[in-house]
Amino acid sequence: MSDSPGDIGALYLELSRRVIDAGIKLGKASAATVGCSLKEEVWRQDKTVLYRYLPLPFTQPSRAQPVLICFALVNRPHILDLQTDRSLVQRLLAAGLDVYLIDWGRPDASDRDLELHDYIERYLGSCVEHILQANNIDALNLIGVCQGGTLSLCYCALHPEQVANLVTMVTPVDFHTPDNLLSKWARHLDMDLIRRAGNVSGDALIGLFLSLSPFRLMHQKYVRLFDQAMDTRTAESFVRMEKWIFDSPDQPAAATAQFVQWFYQQNGLIRGTVQIGGRRVNLGRIRCPVLNIYSRQDHIVPPSAATALRRYIGSPDYTEQEVDTGHIGLYVSRRAQEVVPSRIVTWLRERAT
């Protein structure tokens, strides 16, 4: 059997689908929907949509500026609102924060020429402008998650006056740390070939991420599932996670090639060589308060890749928060739910203007 990332992804995609189907047939996962908080569309351009979450009833509004969440391009953002007891969004809303989220949509062949400039300046930038105008404010709070954190760092460096406070979560900054397995793999890719081949398959990306830690991410989780009593709650939670893991959108060829080349291959974020629309991204221009949250057991963004941020930004107000989870665990694990939302809320409240 071939062990290429694409083959591994296809194998476990099929296994996951069978597990999901089995759970539904048993009547134990039929209610496993994704996303639990009410939201409304407030802006759209091409396939990118900006949502505003509806405030929770009987909640006192916070004095803090509105929060914009910028998630990764390579996964769907509903992992941050998976279910009521595992929802960063719900916890932020419960604290009275005004919460917005960018959904990048599902790129198709017509989007193959979209570049990072489009995502950072046209889409992210337009979302920021919409929120600022709608709330009659000069700056907002920005939460960047994983790859979305890297995009957020670029935007904040280019437009520091529009970001009051920046929160980065499992965000790669130094892409050449010795323990970065994904970086070592990506350095050997032919990006010109990828550009010519078209959009990058979501299934191929799934296979790649799973192959970085195959025993823990594939074999062990199914063993643990069948070792547990398959009650409704367990089955529904598992199905939601599986749906999210195996729902990676295809990636635009041009933007993907740029991201891999500029960040993974050239380590341009800390070397100062990344240019967006002809403007150099200088992390030293980020002088707003920064909260950097990372995972101790992260196999995709090792702690050393995330904590490098402290050495390059210009902010005198920099805080780190380590959480003893893996990469995905930072979004949904009980340990993370006990630490991450309250840390963000307290940190933002202390810096509310």
C-alpha cells in the first residue's frame, strides 16, 4: 500500500465516513451539527463572508472594542464554535464581547490566481474596514488563529493603527525551528509546479497533516472511541470533530505557493522579506499589546515556532500563555476551555479603552 499523504488522507477519510455513518445509523449522532451560535452575514466579497455573532440575551456589553477572528485558510472556522461546552465564540459572547468571524469559503478553479495580497488586503482589510465603520471606531481587537494568525501579523504590521490589541493562537512565526516537521517537508516542494497544477486538494492537505503524527492522530483516536461507552454525547462530539478534520477546502494555487515559499521555505516573516502589495512586512511595527497563546504538545506549530514572536515585534506589552494540549486541542479540549477563553477575556478587559 502506498504511504503518500494523499493515499493516507483518502484511507482515513473513508474510515472516518464509515464511523460517522455507523454513528448516525445507531441514532447516536444524528444531531451532530456544526456551529452552535447564532450569527448574521454582514459583508461578502467573492467567496469570503464576514459574520457577526448575535449577542447573548441578558448579557452586559463589554467596554472592549469589537473582536474580529481570523482563522486559517486550510480549515473551516466552525471548530471555534463546535458545541456549547466547547466554543470559544460562546465564551467571548458570554463576556459581552462583540464578535465577528471571517469565513474564507470554498475556493474553486476560478480562484486559482488569488494571492496573499487578496486575502490580507482585499478580504481581511475590507472586513476590518467594515467593522470600524459600523462601530464608528478607529481600531478593533484581532484574534488570529494558526495560519490566520500569520495573516493577522502581516496585516497588523501593515496597518498598526487599526488594531488595538492582537491575540495570536498557535501561530507560526519562525518557520525554521529544528522541531518543525511540516517546515522540513515543505522546503522541498516545487512551488512553480504547484502554481501550474492548479488548486491544492483539501484531501491532500488532510493526508499531509495526519502523516505528521499518524499513530496519535489516526490509530489511537479510533481505538479510544471504541473503548468508550458509545453514549449519545460521546458519539456526537466525535462526529463533529471528524466532520471538521475531514472538511479541508481546496486551496488557491497562487496564495498557497506564496505562503509555502515566503514563509516555510524562505522564513520571510522573521527575515523581513515578505512583501504584500509592494509593502514590506516588518514585525517591529507591531506596537499594540499582544497575547500569544500556544500549545505545549503542538506537532504542527511547535512552541519554539510560536514563541519566537517575542523577539521580533515592537510591542512593549507582550504576554505568552502556554496550554498543555496539542494543536487541535487548543480549540476544543476541556483543559483549553478552562484556560483560553477566560485568559483572552481578562486580557482584553484589562486593555479596554
